[in-house]
Amino acid sequence: MTTSVTTAFTSKDFRATVGAFATGVTVITTRGEEHAYGMTANAFSSVSLDPPLVLVCVIADSEGSKHIQRNGVFAVNILHADQEPVSRFFASRDRPRGRDAFTSVPHRVSATGSPIIQGAVAYLDCNLHAAHEAGDHEIFIGEVLELGFESEGQPLVFHGGRYKLVSDPQGP
């Protein structure tokens, strides 16, 4: 095994290093008075069981950050392994915005008004509990009001800059 230690590094080095950590893939959705909004995010984690809290990290001053702050609600949609196209759609800068944002994505509306994407493995519908600045991102902590499973199967995974599938080394 080769050990490499770097104390002087670039943002590219940092991104490659944290990319060694496999994450699930989510689409964060919210709905305001005007329209719904969605964005792909893999910086998601549970925070607390009592009360039930989760966090998502969003680029500060981004469209998504502004929507979450303004609306005060968001949903975390944990994508199914076959939903890579959904992830790519919500990660695209060229995707439809405004009233057309969800016309091509099957979904239903949660109690908070946030879209719940059909076929996602699971979802968590949240009220915004707290927001914290952290470098070039905002950390949004949501209190989970409702959760559920939308489909069975494996989640979509992101590792090393690529989408991956979960494999079970133990077998079925």
C-alpha cells in the first residue's frame, strides 16, 4: 500500500480526495408561491433522531439556496439506481425552469408543497429548521415532517466522479 500525504493542495485535489467517499444521490425539491424547484445533491446526511433532523449542503447564493431560504421547506428524494437520468436532468444548467421545471418528471406534491419524485427509493419532507454559512456553501438543516418509501431496490451511488451501482459482496 502506498501512502501519500499532501499538505499543500488545490481545490481539484480536495475534490478528488472527498470523491473517494461514496455517497447516495438525491434531488432536493422545494415549492414556493410561484413554482417548484429541484437540484441534484449528494451532500446529504441524517443529523438527529430526536427531533428527526437531516442536512443538505447547497452552493451559497445559488438558485437552489435562495429557493430553500425563501420557501422554508424542502424535500430530499433519494434516487433509485435506475434514476441516473433524473439526477443528470436536475444537475443540468440547461434544464427547464419555472413552471416547466417538473413537466417531464413524474412526481406528486407533499404536504409542504415540495415535489416527491416518483420511483425514488425514499423521501423526507422537511421544514427548514436552521441554516448555516460554511465556506462557499449553505448547510440547511431540515426537521422531517413526513417520510416514506416510493419504490423498492437499490439507491443510485456516486463515487470517484461517476455514478455507480451498489453491489453486495455477500450475495443475495
